[in-house]
Amino acid sequence: MKRVTEQESKYKDIDKMSVMEVLEGINNEDKLVPLAVEKALPQIEKLATAVAERMKKGGRLFYIGAGTSGRLGVVDASECPPTFGVPFDWVVGIIAGGDTAIRKAVEFAEDDAVQAWKDLQEYDINEKDCLVGLAASGTTPYVVGGLNTARQQGVLTGCIICNEGGPVVAESDFPVEVVVGPEFLTGSTRMKSGTAQKLVLNMLSTTVMIQLGRVKGNKMVDMQLTNHKLVDRGTHMVMEELNIDEAQAAELLIKYGSVRKAVEASK
């Protein structure tokens, strides 16, 4: 398989470039990422629609990945509860090597083709659920093995990769292929590939949560009030919705614990 993500950078002698030349080169490559994501929108639509349908019936969304891809899945999953007020186990991110690998690389963890399914079984994954494999290369054994077994067990499978085709795609019901081209630094998929995966994850989880009714208008009405900034934001949302002053809105928000509950209780 020819992996675009491993092709040599088109920039030569970057170690001899000035700081500005390096920055301009990285920036020029980064500009290509949203264009590549745009080409994949039909695939993203299919994945988001299928995931939302399963989750409406009580299913969950799991991400698996190694290295940067795994970390991005953990980040997206961890941000769903505070942003959308959903239970912590609705969206779950799993990284090869376990939570230790979030901060420190675990050698050869991505090469274990059976460990992903073992990790997923700790959450009692079943046929109601969805599993999205994250692998810039599209060949990571940890991800391929997890998707393969999950698919055999009736789990809906998808992937977000930065090459065309490959074993991860072959194990995915709904593949998303965002081909961003060679990296500025040869093979450093934490760069354009990581940015592309982050953009798609933002799209996927946000679109799914909207379909699940976790957004009203354009507001995060179920967000957790975990700091003063969010309390202030929520207060102004209640003020706007109910046409009341700040003190009244703040009192309602604190009493009911969320923008949605405060507004519904007052109408």
C-alpha cells in the first residue's frame, strides 16, 4: 500500500531555513487541510448520520487509535460531557497503551492487533454501539484488529484516516478518508494529518450531539457549569431566552443547574 502520509516532504533542507521560512512552509501546508476535509464531507455525512441513528437507540460512540490519533480521540470524547451535558460514557476514547500513552509514548502498543478488542470489552461494547478507528496511515494493527472484531460482533464501524484505502478502510462500514498529502516534516502525522482528524472529530461529535437534541438554536444549553466563564455565559443565555435581568437569570441558573432546565422551568 502506498501511504501518502509517509511520502517525503516537498520542502528540502528545512534545517537550513530561517524561522520565518519554516513558519511559512508549515502554514502553507496547513491551508490545504480544510480543502481536503471538504472533499470528504459526503463520507463524514454518512458516518455522522449512522452514528446518530444508533445513539438515538441507546448506543454509544467509541474511538480507538494510537499515538496522536488516539490522543485526539480521547480529547474529543472528554469534551463531550462538559460541552453537551451528556454522561461520561456516551462517548469513549481509548488509546493504545492505555491512559499512560496520553502523555508518554508506549513502545509497540500500536502493533498489537488483539489488544483493542480487549480494551473495548472493559466497557461491554455491543451491537448497539459504534466504533470509529483513528489512524493517519490507515494501517495501524491496533485499530485494524479492533475494527475487525467489532464488526464481526455487529458493532457499527467507521474510521478517519489520511490515506486512501488500506486495511482500516476495509474494516469500516463508514470510512472517512482525508488525504492531506505529505507532511512538512516527512512522516510527522501529528501535523496536517492530526489537524485533519481533529477537524473531522469536531464535525462528527458536534453533528451527532445536535441530532441528539443537545443544542438549541446555536447554544450549548446542556453545558456543565464548571467555571465562572461558563456560569456567566449560561446566565446571559437565560437572560436572552427569558428576557429577564442578570440577577434573576443567575438565580435560575444556579437553582436548576443548566440553561435548558432553567428556561424550561420558567416557561
